[in-house]
Amino acid sequence: MIVAEMHWQQVADYLQNNDLAVLPLGSTEQHAFLSLATDTILSSKVAADAAEPLGVPVFPTMPYGLTHYFLDYPGTVSLRVSTYLNVVEDILSSLEHAGFKRFVLVNGHGGNRPVEGLVQEWLAAHRGCQVKVHHWWQAPRVMAKVQEIDVVASHASWMENFPWTRLAGMVQPDGQKPMTDLGLLKQQDPGAVRAQLAEGNFGGDFEKPDEVMLKLWQVAVSETRELLEMGWA
């Protein structure tokens, strides 16, 4: 269930029998020739596709995250770490006040990892709640499928190039881009990052056939749905 398509009484009715909610976490940042909202689009869709047959409400995606290293790419928006963590904390606390006790944060952006520390702190102060942080693109079965398709895969490469993250009329470059030096990348300011990455792909092909990508998506949805259903205390 998409919360944007519900009214408050429907949420109240749901809480009579279930206390699970899904919150996708995204980002607005450069993705080479893909949408600036790629991370938001993917976390939103994998959460919605996974939750739909279970009837679990999916709240609106956090569209901004922590991506200071891409600030020299126009269109990128980054929050301060303190701002980001405060917003996520306020969302969790608001939902707990409503009656939700179990949460799955479906994260679509690697820079958002500080949320893991926040979750541990929040749980210590909110006894009886449970929170799972799901980095969907790095989950075991998804990563195994990515490696089966092509071991060279990264940010803004083929592994994020789905029909729903492409831009109309944009032709992707041919050939495989060599992997960048990620260790060096992490040491640099935004200007040097842009100079190192050029268009923004970290490395790998820019696209794969749709039939390949749809099989990868099926794995992602299945793995996310299993996380919603199982593994709760």
C-alpha cells in the first residue's frame, strides 16, 4: 500500500492488525546519463513492489541524502549529516507515536549509511521497536545476481540502468568504462571527484539488455519482500 494513496482512517484500520511500515531512503545526485533521482526511484519502486502483495504501507521516500562528494555536479542535493539523521529520527518517532513498532528502511544510496548508527541509538530509547536497514542493491542475492551478470558494476553503471531510471532520448555510451580508484575518490573534494569521474559512472558498461535487468529486478523484489515477511523477533 502506498501511503500517498491512503487516508488516515485506512492507516488506523491497518494498525489494528499490523505494526509494520516501510520507509524508502533515496538521494538526488548525479548518475551519469541516468536520472538525478535514480536512488530515490529505485528504493521507492523496490519497496512498493515488495510490499504490495503483503498490504504493508510504504511511506513517501526521503528524496535527499548524504552526497557531498557529488556537489560539483549541478542538480545534486546533499544534506548535512545532522540534518539527515534528525529527519529520519523524527519520522521514526512520529510513526511509533501512531502505533507502528516494526520498520524496514529500504535504502538506495550508499552515502546514507550513517543511518545505521542512528537506528541503534533510536532503538535504545524506544524499547519494543524493531528496525531493519536494507541496502537493497547490496543484499546477498542481488549481489550474487549482479556478479553472475557482470563483475564490473558500480554507481551509475548498468546495474542502475532500468527502464524506470532512464531518460527519454538519452543514448548510453558503448563499451565498458574502467573502474575508478575508489580509495582515491574518497580522499578528494567535490571538484577533484568530478575531474576524476567525468560523466559520473564509477566503472562498467553503461547498460545491459532489458531482459537481463528485469531478472535482476525480480531478485531484488523477492529478497526485499522476504525481509518484510521474515526475521522478526
